[in-house]
Amino acid sequence: MGNFQAALLRLKEHLGLETDKEVAELLGMTVKAFTARKARDSFPEEKLRALAQRRPDLPIDVDYVLTGETVRMRYEREHQRSPASIQELTSYAMRDALGPDEMELVELFRAASLEQKMKAVAILSAKPKPPSPSQGIKVSGRENRVAGRDYNETKE
């Protein structure tokens, strides 16, 4: 059995689906496109990840669907032990999901005082200021002509 078929069976089982058509529709694909991917043994991972983001109400374990292994199973295999806490397992899972700069931000945030956390949230959630008029497009020249635009001039 190819990777596509194995992932497809896990997804169907996970969500209680029966047909390829149901899976294709849920992933936002046509049946024809889904069938073509199936023939190439190329599971639409990007579509699955987008679905998990778009529909948090669906119980989709993307790692399990794609690899047959949950995050906990992978942690236990790599560390030869069970995680000591949910936080340890969550940190492990985040390393895969986040880039190094994002992980650094999370670690710094966790180590910060309450006051520092409140300031950081305020800064990050502030709406950007609209550009001032002086930062906009400047038009110069005679008779308000704008470079790069069609201009028809008739002489009388």
C-alpha cells in the first residue's frame, strides 16, 4: 500500500468518511484532481493542513494522518520515554510547527514577567498606523499630469 492510500484510510477512519468524493470535497478539491493525486501517490498534505487550520472543529491529527504516528508516539520513540508533562509534549510538538525565531519568542514570553507579557501583547496586537499624507504618492508637473498614465491632449 502506498503512502497516499495509507493516509487516505487513516483520514477516512479519523473523520468517519466512506468515499474518496467526501474526502476530496472536504479538502476543497475536485474528484478529478483528487484521483490524479491518488494515481501519482501524492497525498495533498498542504490541503490537509489548510483544512485543519480552517476547521478546528474537526478532530484532525495531521501527523497521524500523514505518518501513522501521533506526536506522543514520535516523542516516545525519539526520547525512549513518555513525556513528563503536557507542557513537555506541547513544547516538543511546537518545535515542528514553529520556526526557530517563533520558538525563541515563545521561550522568551514564557520566561517574562507578567508586566513584560502585557507590554508584549499590547505591542503585538496594536493596529498599524495609516501612512501620513506626506508618505503617499506625490504628483508634480504641469496640469496634474501623472507619469505612466495615458494622457490625451488636444490642441485647440
